[in-house]
Amino acid sequence: MRFTIFIQALDLGQCKDQIQRQALFDIALMFVMIDGVIDEQERSYMQGWLAQLEWSSETDKLDYYNTVESKVIDAIAENEIENFLAHRAILLSDPWMKEQALQLAVDISRADGQLDESEKAAIEFLMVKLADKR
């Protein structure tokens, strides 16, 4: 399945690394918004991370952010958080990207000094999805 996704991405002119960066972006934004409160510390952490994120897409970061933000809002409203995270986890093929995704989830969730139950459950779910199953 990962190979199919990769081939489809090549057909669209995207590289594997950019697909993984976008998946990281999506996961990070989910953890900013998952508890229903967009805390300033979470937003600040995310903005600092995004400023350093290499980006090689025709869509700029702000436009991508706006698109993903609406997808995250819909996923939360429709109780589709696990499906959202599972889809992005599949896109992460490199072990260091998987580690970064989990670290981002934990760091963003703890940035406000509180770990909400929805954040905790999502981190545990993501851990299982990102487990290296070689």
C-alpha cells in the first residue's frame, strides 16, 4: 500500500519527503486542535516548528494550513480522529519521521501544561499506528 501511495505521489510530481512533511504537518495540527482549545503555547510551538520545516510544494504553507485546518475540524466534529491519524501514519515510511510525528504529538499536547484525555488517547493510538512492523 505504501508503494502505491508513493507511485501516485510521483505521478503528481511530489517527492516522498514532502508527502511525509505534509503528514507531519497534518498530525501536528490535529494535536493543536484535538482538545477543542487552541492554546497560545500550542500555537506558538507549532508556528516555531513550521518556520523550520522544509517545504517543497506548489501550495505554500499558509494555504496548506488553511486546507488542513478545515479537514481537522471536520475530523474532530465527525469523531474521525483515529481515521485521520491512521491515514497520515501510513504516509510516514521513514523511522525518523515516525519518531518525529510521535514527539510532535507529545510536545504539542503538553505545551499548555495539560494533557487532555482526547490528546492522551490520540497519542496512544498514534503510537500503535507508528510502531515499526518490519
